Amino acid sequence: MTTTVAPSAPLTAVDRCDRCGAQAYLRVELQSGGELLFCAHHAREHGDKLKEIASNVVDETHKLTSDSPMAAKAPETE
């Protein structure tokens, strides 16, 4: 018997951090089943522990960098 794991859906603006309610950029799929969602701040804060209990991690924190096409750009000033 073969088991395939469906890829996780991309995180969206409706996905919220389980710690503070901010937009989630990290999905941690747990070895025990279930998942946790974290904002970038809480993902960094709890990163070491999350690595111990995760079976898979979807990290979309790259969306927060200034060179990302999705990152908000500051208006130009004269």
C-alpha cells in the first residue's frame, strides 16, 4: 500500500497566527496530526521547538521581504 500526502494549500490573509491572531506565514504540520499556524514573529520565537514536533513546515515568510513582489512598497517622496 502506498500513501501520498497532498501538498498543503498556500497560506492566505484569512490564515491567522494561533498565538496572536496576526496573519500567518508559517504552517506547521504536526507528527501527531493537526497543524499550527504562526506569524513570522512567533515562528522565530518558537522555531526550535516547532522543528522537534513538525512532520512538515510550510514557510511563506519570504512574502514579507522588501524585494518580494507581494511586499507593500512605500510611496516615493520628492
